[in-house]
Amino acid sequence: MVIILRQSLNDLFFSNNDNKNKIDDIQNDIIQLDLAQITPNPFQPRLEFDDEKIVELSQTLKTHGIIQPIVVRKGKNNHYEIIAGERRWRAAKHIGWTTIPAIVKNMTDTETASVALIENIQRESLSVIEEAKAYEQLISIHSLTQEALAQRLGKSQSTIANRLRLLTLPKAIQTQIVNKTITERHARGLMRLKTEKEQLDFLDKILKRKLNVRETDDLVKSYLEGNNTDRKINSKKNIQYVNKDIRIVTNTIKRSITLIENTGIKVDTEEQDFEDYYQITIKVIK
């Protein structure tokens, strides 16, 4: 992963005029730094850190130690600013370590921001909103077009454009996407609405009715065609499927769940409509 990161930065994002501070030109001496001396990266694109995953990572560090040092640069007042490895730093703090191995780099703000953004994009663990903001920053930092950024990241121009369009949605909708209460496909349905008020009104309907993507699309389509959108469409208790086979399968599963609940066992179900399949998650309450 480190090799890929360096190639991306040096070959694709840093021009020849920038090579005074190129990553490969700096010696990679590993030192032990006090955790108290280290501060997070202000260019970190990740808006949310999953506490559960930090705990999991901390257990890995406790068992196996840290395999890859974090990367930092010198800041003010004898402090160091994280360039890459904030999750490892958080995990080390969680288990009470006082020091962590680190590599100190001499980087500009532009280079630091680029490393942080690209490292997170390559991990493919950002939300689509965080990814969109990372694209936006890279375009701004390096004065790129969407097409040029797509070429450098090995992605299609339409992928970049579709992600960036999400940033035109109201902040409340973006927050719901980051929190995974709605999906990117929900958001794309909301984009068909012209005003922010309409988008927020429909967001409220999605959350209150727990609408899946297909139901959301139907609701938006009905509204745009001038029909009444306040009618109860495709509720979870009475979902109307176009596909007869899906209806047969889901009805069979629901009858089985009813039989189980009649024995006194509590069962929690969740239904999700994806583009290629319909998913029913069944949880048996202990």
C-alpha cells in the first residue's frame, strides 16, 4: 500500500517543480514520539471515525504491535502533525500507549493534504460524501479538471462527477448519508427535486416512513408528475413488488417469521431494496 501511495503522489500529483520536498527524497528514519506531542491532520478527509473499529484496531496493536509507523511532520511548539496513520494513533491512545513509532517528513501543506486525501481514497473506506470532499480538495489543491483527476486516480470521469454532485445537496442530507441512515441512491433520487425545501421535505418522509430506494423513487416520481405524495406507498408491512418471484419468496419468509414469533421468540427484521437484489435481515433477540 505504501508503494502505491508514493507512486500516486510523486508520479501523478507532484510536478517537477515540487520535487524539492518529494517523499522519496526524504530519509525514512523511524523514531519514537510521545503521543501527547502528536496532533491530528487538519486536512483529514474522514468526518467520522468508527469507535468500534478503533477498538478492534487497538486489540490488534496490543496483540501484534504496530507494523507500519505513522507519518508526521514537524509543527509548532515541539509538536508533530499527522500526515498518515490517524487511526493507528487513535488506537494507540485507546490502549494507553505513551509512544508510537513515526517517520518524520518535511512536507508542505499541499503535499500533506494530498497524502491524507489519497491515502484515504485508496483505502476505499470513506463515505461517498467524504470521498466527494476529498475529490473537491484535490481538484482545488492541484488546479485539476474532473477529467484530469479521474485519469490520475484511475476512475471514470462520471464517477468523479456523480460524487461531486452529492455536495450540492443540503448539509442535513449529506449528514444522513455519512451516518448511513440513507444511501447514495436515496440521495440521487432527491437530486431530481429542484429546491432545497423539497429535498428536505422528502428526506423527512424517507426517515419517518423508512422508505427504501425504490419507494423513494416512486414517491419522487409521483410528486414530479403532480400526484399526491402523502399517500402511504409501499410500506414495510405491505410492500408491492413488481417482481412476482420476489413477492413469493418474501411472503414465505414472513409467514415463517410469524410462526416463530407465535412461539414467544422475539424477531427483528429489516428489509433493504438494492439494485440487484432484495435483502431481508433477520435478528433473533436473545
